[in-house]
Amino acid sequence: MAHGGHCVARHEGRVVFVRHALPGERVVVEVTEDRQPGYCRADAVEVLTASVHRVERPCPYSGPGRCGGCDWQHVAPAEQHRLKAAVVREQLSRLAGLAGDPVVEGLVVEELPGGPLRWRSRARFAVDRSGTPGLRRHRSHDVVPLADCPITLEPAAAVVLGRRWPGAGAVDVAIDSAGAVTTTRLDRRGVPTTSRVLRPGGDLPEEPVARAARTAGGRDWEVEGTGFWQVHPAAADALVAAVTGLARVEPGDTVLDLYAGAGLFGGALAPAAGAEGRVVCVEADAGACAAAEANLAGLPQAEVWQGEVDAEGLEELLAELGEAPSVVVLDPPRAGAGPAVSRVLAGSGARAVVYVACDPAALARDVAAFGTAGWRLAELRGFDAFPMTAHVECVALLVPAAPSSIMEA
């Protein structure tokens, strides 16, 4: 299994990336894309020899040529966890040079509560020219109309898929901890136009969008209605526990929370830093910064700085701090922090960096950048925050390598 959810096969000297298959299976494939000399893409349309881990797809819209939203509806949940761990290990081995590393080899992907269906609390549905909502086929602009999406929480799916959306290009939907469903209509250029919230409790009318309520780490948080928050209802709690456990913040520490969003990790770490400590949350999005300000209002040691997390801005931030951070936490977008930001953080004087990653390839590239700067991967945890898909969430602890290790390297 390769990163991205497809199996690697070979045919007459060419690599074939096959969706809807499992390692070890013998399948008949239909080539869906053949643009490169070295490889092509295909769907498994007939299974001649099935894996023992193959199951019936619980979603009627899943399968070759149909909805492209899930990669692994045909894979038993326990095998999904094993395959995800294998993909993370392969990426760190190949891109970060960590083949055989005991931290990497010991990785397991942990299941979150709730099972493999009805976990998605936030989604974007495409809308076709007739106003019918659905999801796109894999690597296509074609919209597959849906009556339901079994991995999406039912109230959120019903609000979008139970009506037509004339003139829209897509609809974002999110359901919060209180059961309020927020929808944001996007035009065909992807620009948000209108947002509405429907609160539970009967035939209440739709009303202008408000902040959404979220719960994690034993307290309540506010975010924008369809703003960023962990998609799986149990993911925020699991990641907060992992981050606080790996960060090991002490009283008086200075903590940087980069790509901070609504302040989830910074707010969770601030009590450990105490009244003498300092927590600086850095976020580019103005709406997320406003939510973070509200969420951290009761923590005088926490502050919110609006700005992009890039190498130049990070160097300016470190200079303004006037001291080396004790611990850095970062939760970058899927593309990762990048080598330039990684090198700045490696030279920041921090004793530890806790890296939350939703893409194992990006994580591996950034771990490699830390490695060239004399740091090592000390701990690693994986979470199945995206069941039925090939995506996996990881939390990594990076620390400066011992001097002897640097010399040996």
C-alpha cells in the first residue's frame, strides 16, 4: 500500500497505482489515467483473489468509478490501522532516512471512539449545475449525487443532501458539540457567499451564523461555524492528551503554539506553564484569531499574534520574544511546515518541538530537515482520525540529539 490509499502493482515494466485493491490481491483493473511514461492509474473492477481483510462496502456510493470521498470502504477497520502505520513507517524510512529506527518501527495507529462510520463533523459537498449536492469522483470534476454520506454525522449530511442548492458551487457544513448545524454556501469560484445556522430543538428557523461550540480537554471552546476544528469528534481530545503528554510543559516555560487556529493546544498547555509562564499562539486567519482571543481570555499567560508562519516572520517573532522558547507546538496544514521553518525552529533554542501532522510525507520531509540540523525523532503516536480513508494523524516529539549522536551522524 502506498501513501495516498492506492496499491502499487507492476505490469509489463510499468507501475500501476490501483484504487479499491489490497496488497496481495489478484485483480482485473481498468486504467483510468495514462499520462506519464513511468506509471498509470487504475481501478480494481474485478477481484480474482481476495485478501482476507476485504469486506463489503457499507456505503452504497463507494467503489470504482463512483464517489471519490473514501479510499478504504472495502478494508476491515483493524487492517486500515495496520496499513496506515505501515505507510507512515515507509515515508519516514524513505524520506527521513529512519529505516529501522525503533521509534518508527514501534508505531501503531490508535483507534478513536465511535467506530468507522458517522464520524465526520465537518465536510464540503460539491454542487452540480442543476443544484444537486454530492461528492466528486476521484481525480474528476464530475459530481456524484448523494442521498446520504455514511461517514458524515447524520444531521449535517441531511441538512445539505436533503435539498437543492441552485447557483452554488459547493456547500460547507459543520455540526458542533451542541448539535447546531452551520452551512456556508460557496459560489462556483469557491468564494463563500452566505452562512446560516440551524439549531436543534424542533422547527426552529435558520438564523445568521454564530460561533460554534466545541468541547475538548475538559473545557468548552468557540470557533467559527465552519471554521477549522478537528473533523472527528474524538480527535481534539486525543490530540490534546498526546500533545500535553509529549510537551511536558513546566511552570515558567515559554511555549509557542504555531498554526494555532482557535488556540486549542496553547490553551491546553497554558495551565502547566503557570502564572510565570508565557504562551504565544500564532495564527494567520483573522476569524480564528478572534476565536482564540475569546478562548484564551481567562488565561493571562496566553496571547494571540496574527501572522503567517514562515521563516522570516518566525525569526522576527523569536527576536521579539527576547528569549528562547522552552517548547514549540505546531499543527501545520497538509503541506507541512517546510524545511525553512523547520530549520528556524531547530535553531530556536527550544528543548522540544511537538509536531502534529495530517500528512506522513510532509511530516517525514520536515523530520529530515530537523535531522540535518542535529535533532532526532524521540516519540511518535498515530491516530485513526479519518476512518475509511487513507489519511492518518500523527503527533511527533522532536528533540536536540545528544552531542555524541551528532558526531556519529
